[in-house]
Amino acid sequence: MQFTEKLSNWYSQFIIWRVKKIPHQNFLLILAMIVGLFSGVAAVVLKNAIHFVHVFLTEGFDFTRWNYLYLLYPMAGIFITLLFVKYIVKDDISHGVTKILYAISKKDSNIKAHNSFSSVIASTFTIGFGGSVGAEAPIVLTGASIGSNLGRFFHMNYKTITLLIGCGAAGAISGIFKAPMAGLMFTLEVLMLDLTAASIIPLLLSAVVAASVAYFFLGEGAEFTFMLETPFDLETLPYYVILGIFGGFASLYMTRGTFYLEGKLAKIKNPYTKWLICGLGLSVLIFVFPPLYGEGYDTITAMLSGASDDVVKNSIFYSYKDSWFVILLFLLLIIIFKVVASTFTNAGGGVGGIFAPSLFVGAVTGYFLALLLNYLGADLPVSHFTLVGMAALMAGVMHAPLTAIFLIAEITNGYALFIPLILVSSISFLTNRYFEPHTIYTKRLARRGELITHHKDKAVLTLMRLNKVIETDFMTIHPEQTLGELVKIVAKSKRNLFPVLDNNHRLLGIVILDDIREIMFNNELYTRTKVRHLMTIPPAFIEGDEN
């Protein structure tokens, strides 16, 4: 007990000393670097854990034939995750980025402390065992939780805690891909933080520290590395326009397909029944289409190297690897079924994000289109279209064209594809946004009116707390009361508005003092005129449980 008291005293003394001795802006930079450090470490731990589980389970697979363990692993991984979340975490940790946006708009940027580790553990089981989702959303939630809880620990205000959440998100993306600028752009575009120029520095520091941690532990290797061997050819620009349009509609299919399937699966209330249906469906899909296993970065690497044989390995299509028609059909099917597989994974109880699936679908889309056009007589660099296709889907699904552009540019260690990246990302983004005003992350919140955006007026309304701004010191009146009784109430009240309630305390209307000023001193009307004759319908009202 004495030790706890001493610890509390030391903590209080440190907070006081920090406020007196360290300027706020300097301390913020220190916190940003700490958040970046832990976010980078979390990213390294998660990627290594997923890789270890994946290799341990699939190392002995024969790529020339079917592997029936694909029917077991995904179901097992989701079931382990389901039990971990249900009995240990005891909280919903799915849809990580959506949870961050909700915390910023409705929870004063408070994210529960367990999110600093629970998402890492849960997504390791989900993805390592073959769940067809990405590790990026869980690690972004982890980084954001680190930032939120560190800010609260040091008694920071809402604005600073929100900035530290952004630092955690930037550090997480930067640590996963070793792409600091992509981490920064992700925070600005996806989390939609309304920041000043001075706020960019903490975000950059966090992203750079996280990337440095990743380089220290993982070396130069990345999720998928590619060095451009051929420069961008201006004559291929019209084909990139086609890719942009194609990517825009593919991203629209991904967004709406995901929500449609989620809506159908949400009708299944028993979590174990849902796990059985989704897990079985996912396992069958992965058995038939092995590239759907896990994040899919191995398949992306194979496509970047032009190894179409590796794309169909382990599948029933492997014996037809020399048929261009079968390859194109296989690619088209995995574009379609990746959306189904990722939705089955999350709906069945798994934990993962849509970031990696969007990159995967984008890569396959670009690869498919380039192969198809080449078979029709064009001469297009397949690897370029694979890379730019990833940017197209990211820009469309997340409404984050800058994140897409800088991520691919940093992965390729240069800006040789900058022109097609900008063109394709812009077209895909505009195509998707024309039909779908919200991103895959914000659509759930927008439906409930809980989304904070760059629109300052809307942001102010979203951040308002009804219980803090509502006024309750009104004198109420009954519709059958007379004008004379109303005048006596007016004399006692300091307000000029009087709610009219029935016997069940339901609001029927209001009486405004200005509306009765001309008759309130006419004694002849005191007994003849009822409140119901004087009241008006309120121009607007909200229920007590709304915000």
C-alpha cells in the first residue's frame, strides 16, 4: 500500500515538474518519438509473428498438388481468435480504423489500453492461419491506442491526444511498409485530422522513428520489393486511363460487396454458427484459390516478377498454367472472391483489415488488365500495371489517393511511375467517390451520424455532447391550462420559452413569450384562452438518447 502511494506521489510530482520545466511543444515531440518507437516495435512483432505462424503451417506444402490442410487452417485460426476475443479480451476489436475514427468523434479520443496489444495477438492467429485480411488495420489501432493512452497518462488535452493518435497511425503504416510519407498521408487522408502546419512535425517524427525501427530489425526487405527496370513510356498513358476507370469500379465493387455481405451475415446472431458458416466458406475458397490465403503479399511478389506459374501453384488450376485463358479466368475469379474471403474472415470472428486486401485486389486487377491487353496486341509492362493497380484500389476504397501514390513510390524506391500513379489514383478515386461518397472505413459511422470530417461546421456538431449543451431549466405547462395561469408562470420564470407537455410528459409544442406579449395583459382572455390555442410546433427537436 505504501509503495502504491509513493508511486502515485512520484507520478504527481513528475507531472508538475514536466509542466514547469518542459515546454509543451518540446514534450509533444518527445511523445511523438516514443509513440513512433513503440508503434514500430509493434509492427515488427506482428509481421514476424504472422510470418512465423504462416511458415510453420505451410512449409511442407507441395505446390504442384492440392493441399487439404487449407480446409482446416483458416477455420482453426478464426476459432482461436473468436475464443481469445470472447473470453480474454471481452471487447469488440474488429474494424480497427473505424474504431479510431469513432473514438476521435465520440469518445474524446480515448482508446482502451488493451488495444495496444490485443489486436496484435488476435490478428496473428487470424492471418497466420490463413485469414484473408490485412495486418495494417490492427497495427494502426495498436499504434493509435499507444498514442491515446500515452497522452492520457501525461494529462494531455483532447487536441494533443488526437494528434498522438495520428502519430501512432502514421508510425504503424510507416513501420509496416517502411514508408514514412505514406504513413503521414494515411493519417491526413484516412483519419481526416484537421491539423496545423506545426502538427505535421510530430507526425513525421513518429513515422521516421517507426520506419527506422523496422529497418533496424528487418533490414532492407519489405512486404514486397521491386526495382523498376524499365522507365515509364508516355505512349502507354491511354492504357493507364483504362486502368484508372477499371480500378475505380473494382474498388466500388469491393466497398459495396463488403457491406452487402456483412449485412447478410449480421442476421446470423449465434457467433459459433456464424463462425462455422464463414469459416467453412473461407476454407473452401482458399482450397480452390490458394492466393486468397493470408495477406497475399507472396502472390503480389510473384506477379511483380512475372511468374504467373507461382500465382496458380497449390491450386486445381496448376496443370493449366500454360493456358493464358485459364490464367486470366483464375485472376478474375480471385478478384471476385477476395472480397468474399475477407468478409468471411472478419464476419466469422477473425481480426484484420481491408488495407492488404485492397492492395491485393489492385495488384491482381492491374496484372489481369495488362495480360489481357498484351494478349490483344499491346506491349505493356506487366509489373508497372501491377504496382499502379494497387494504388488504384487503395485510392478508390479508402479515398486516399496521396497515400496510394506515396506508398507505391516509396516501395519502388523512386518516382519513375509518379505520372501514372497520379493519373490512375485520381481517376479511380473520382470514379469511386461519384458513386460512393464515403470510404469503406467511414461508411458505418456516416450512417449513424458519428463521422468527423474536414468540414469544420460538421465537425463542431459531431464533437458536441448533448448532455453538456442541453438546457433543462424550463418551467413546463399543460395544454389545458389557461392564459391567466400561464401569465402567473411567466412572472415566476426567467426564460422566454415554455414547453407544453401532456399528462405523459410528452412534448406537444412550445409557447414563446413574444407570441403572447400582445394578449397577456388582456384580462378578458385569461379564462377563455387555453395554452393549446397558443402553442406552436417546435421547428426541430431531438430525442434524449440522440447526439
